[in-house]
Amino acid sequence: MRTVLTGGTGVIGRAAVASLRRAGHDVAVVTRSPRADRTAAALGVVALRGDVLDRASLRAAFDGAHVVVNLAGRTPVGHSALTPGPWRRQDLLRTQGVANVVHAARAAGVRRLVQEGVSYLYADQGDEWIDERSPLEITTTTEPAAVGESHVQDFGSCSRVGVVLRFGSIVGDDQQTRYWLRAAEAGRRIGLGHPSDWAHVVHTDDLGDAVLAALHAPTGVYNVGAEPVQRHELVQGYADAMGVESTSFMGPVGRWWIGPRYEPLARSLRVCSDHFASQTGWQPQRPKFDAGWLDAALRRCASASR
């Protein structure tokens, strides 16, 4: 099955490429720079020049594809998240970018589209369980992700399938995890929300197989993650990994510094992924958060400090 990915050289993309290739798929990734071309070559897949903000280039890249997986995104990490410019790019990718992918996929005759989504669209539900029928809370900061989902839902029809994967916060071998580890080591406050609230998380080891499983899912929206973890356990895991006694939660100054982007990330999200498992058979290799989730990030931090 010919599968074309946008964002195929990012954290989720690299994992998805590996899983798809192991399953025997003919995989190509859309790239827009020589550096991304080299990454694609290292992954063992064909690079197709294009840009999700250029609809015509996508139409050419998607020609002959049975499946398109849109993972294009650029979530700011660290201090770059405190400035508006990087977020404007991310918001554009989630709105106009998704619209372009959907339009080009439809024009190319693609029958299945898989879109990366986020679980922090859900309203804060405290200790209550959240499934795909739970209410959303759309704000100015979450609206772009919701708009992107709506484009994919419009793609689905009697002859086409549109799947949205609402991933939890990614933890593992990724840049954001390494940033939080270094912050914990430095004694900075890294906790978001209230310590007793819940976080929806997914390990990097489980991203690729989730995308692969989505190729067999009916049209719809699906939560993807491990068991929810209370935020104090998550924060303590980072502290333990760095060998510090503890770290704390952001106070009013930290929340003000981050601005309106803070609120969705601090919601209590006790999200259940059972529906995705029942529809596809997917099960996380890392079903419950523990300090071992951070091992790969720790190794990279140690290597970078040498």
C-alpha cells in the first residue's frame, strides 16, 4: 500500500515511517529542504519535494497514494514557546495546512487520510473519565487544532475514510522531554496545573504503531495514549530521573509568562483510549508512566553535555 506522509521526519513521523516499513508499506515523505531529504534517506524512504502550505505541490506528491498521513507541525519548545512567531506557524499548519492536505488528497483520489490531533481539546473534567464523546473546550489557542479536525471530518464519505488521532502529551525520546529534564535538574518549576489533576501522555515508542493501526480504523476521532497519570507523579518522575529531590508546579508568574497557551496544557485530562484499542487492536507498549519512560532522553542529555 502506498502511503505518503507529511511531517514524516518529525518525532511522530520517524516512528510512523519505521512502523509502516516493518508492515511492508511503500512509504514516501513530503520534504521541503535538503536537510529533510537527508533525513528521509536515512530512514530508507523516498523524499517528495512539497510543502503543506503549497497545495499544488501536495497534489503532485500525493499522486498514486492510497493513504496520506498528515503529521506536519512545529510545536515550539522551551523559550521559543514564549514568543508568538513560532505559534503562528503552528496554527497555520493546523488550519490552512490541513485544508491543503485534505483538498490535495481528495483531488489525487486518496481513499484514507490520517491526521495528528491533540487531546487537550477536551474540557477539564477533574477526576471524571474522558472519552471521544466528552465535551470540548475551544479557545483562541485550541481553535486551530479544532479547525484542522473539521477539515478531516469533511474528507470522510462513503468512499473515503478520515481518521483523527488525539494524541496525549508526548514523553520519551523527544526534544520537549529533554527540555523538561534539564529544567528539573536546574531546579525550575515544571509542573502544569494542579498536582492532583490528570495528564494524558503517550510514549514515543507507541507513536508509530498507533499511526499504523489507524490505517485500519473506521472514520472517526480516537484518543491515543497510555493510562492517565496524576500530574504530581509525572513531575516527580522527572525529578527522580535527574536525581533531584523534587520539583514544583508553576505559580502565577510562570502562568503569566506562558500566557494563554498555558490553560489548555494545564487541564485535568483523565483520557481513555479504549475506543481506539477496540477498533484497531492497538495496545501501548508503555501502558503506564514510570521513570523508565525517560531513559532515552536521559542518554541524549548526557551525550549532549559531554
